[in-house]
Amino acid sequence: MQLISSVAAGAVDESNALAVCDVVESFFVRRGFVGLEPTGLHSIFKKLWADAGADPELVKKNIQTGTISFPDDDEVVEGILAKPLYKKRIEKYVLWAYEIDLQGQTFAQLSYLPKITTDHVMPQEWKGEWKNVISQDIHSEVVHLWGNLVPLSNKENSAKNAKSFADAKKLLGDETAFVTTKRFLHEHETWGREQILKRCRKLADWATKRWPK
């Protein structure tokens, strides 16, 4: 609020303010991927304005301490490969950020944000034909990773349910709302642990550039 008020008053240049917001956003999103608890953040942010003002380099320096980390690229990649994105606080935001990047837009350019649901390409329940594709233990390991998640509308998500991958591709072939989902369907003919982890690595490479340290 201090930053916004200072921009409104003409005391801080807007480009500096945006750079500060980029640092803070990357800090929170990276910590979300790694799964770090918010313990101790209050003490940093209550004095961050006094310590750093609108200087993005000072913000980056003061936002981390000996006990509060700003995860590096390796930590983010490891988090995306091993930790569930599903039901994390950053989940929908991350899916949207990737979607609008594929659309060639920014959040500011969107006229509206249509509602999305998060779809598990490999369904949450280990049943049906999926039992022939993957073991129950491996299913539990990878099902909630970002690589297995795509955005869908409520209607398509409900209709897809736990169909096999081939059946799901046919059903979702006319999905028009999300570039993420259309591109995913075009790029994959089979789906299992190897494909999920490969997509995780691709998304991790994108994420470390989208939210740089």
C-alpha cells in the first residue's frame, strides 16, 4: 500500500514500482512451488518499505534472511517435479499465467477471466483402464503434479471424468477456451509417468523464466 500510494502521489516512478512488484511476485510464487511455509514473513514485510522503499534491488536483498529463503532455479525445478501443485494457493494463478503467455497476452490485456477448473489428465482416482497404464504407487506420486494438470471449463471437466486418455482426447478435441489444453491434446498421444515428468520439466523451464529470482 505504501508503494501504491507513493506512485499515486508521484513520489515513485511507475516502472520502479512494477519492478518491485515483479520481485515480490516471484518471491511468493517460487516459495509456493517449493512448498515453504509463510512463517516469519510478517516481520519482513512490516518493515520492508522502511528498509528498501521502491528500489527493486534493495527489496530483493531485504526480502530474504538467514531463515526466509528466496528459492533458486534448482529448488523451483525440484519442487515442480516432486511436489503437488493441485490445491496450492498459487494453483489457479499459475495455470492462468501459463495460459495467457501461450495466448501472447498479459493479465492487463485480458478483458475478463473466464472461470476454470483444474483438470487431472490422468484422473485423481486410480481405476478403469488407468490400472493398466500405471501402478497405484506411481499414480499417487504424479497425479497432482503440474505436468498432469490443464485448465478446463466445468462442463468439459465433468464430462471427461475418468475416461481413458484416448477417449478423453476425443471428448476434449473441441475444447476451445484454453490454448494450454488444445496444445496439450495436439502434442501427446500417450500419457503416463514419463510424459508427466517430461511436461513438468518443460513447465519448470518456463516458470523459472516467468518468475525469475
